Amino acid sequence: MAKLEITAGEVSLRVEVFDTLTGRAVLAAAPFESRANTWGEEVYFSTPVRVAREADARALVEAGEMAFWVEGDAIAIGFGPTPISTGDEIRLAAPTNIWGCTADDVRRLEAVRDGDPVAVKTVD
């Protein structure tokens, strides 16, 4: 399975990329750089990727899932409640394509601030 490394500020995550339209598009776009945005307990950032919403897109995600926000051409990584969550759920702003996952501790993303540099690159 193909892997990427996403580094936001001082936090790095190793990501397994799923063999989906979105996963392949993100992988093909790497390497690229961006700037972090935060929304509640979510980090998201713009990408050069343009894909349509997949049939199984969803707004509720699990910690560790990599999501792609189609309307914003952005990768979204939820690690806890957002402003529209109920309770402890991770609810993103819109249905998203799930394109990968990480076994790393996404709670470390709490350290990321708006404007922090983001780098996405392939790794072995």
C-alpha cells in the first residue's frame, strides 16, 4: 500500500493511501506544500487536487481517517469535536471522501496553529 507523510507544523503523520479515485489523486499530486487551517479539533489545508464527491462520502469520520473536502479542494484531518459536532463525534463541515488512514496519534494535531506550514510527500 502506498504511503505519504503529512507534516503540519511540528507534527508528522504517516498515512496509508487507499486505492480510491481520491487516494490516487492525492498520491499523484505529492509532493506539495500548503498552510494549515484549524476548525475546532480539525486541521485542514488546500491541495492541488480536484476530485468529485465519491458515493460513500461522509461527514462523520473516525480519528485517524484522512478526509478530502471536495468543495474546498482540501485535506481534512479530524481528531476531535468540531463546532458542529454533537458530543464527542468528529463531524466535518460537509461529506468528505475518505482516502487514507494513519495509525499515528492524531491528537498531536492539537499543537498545529493556523498558518503553520504543511508538507505532503511520498515515503517508503
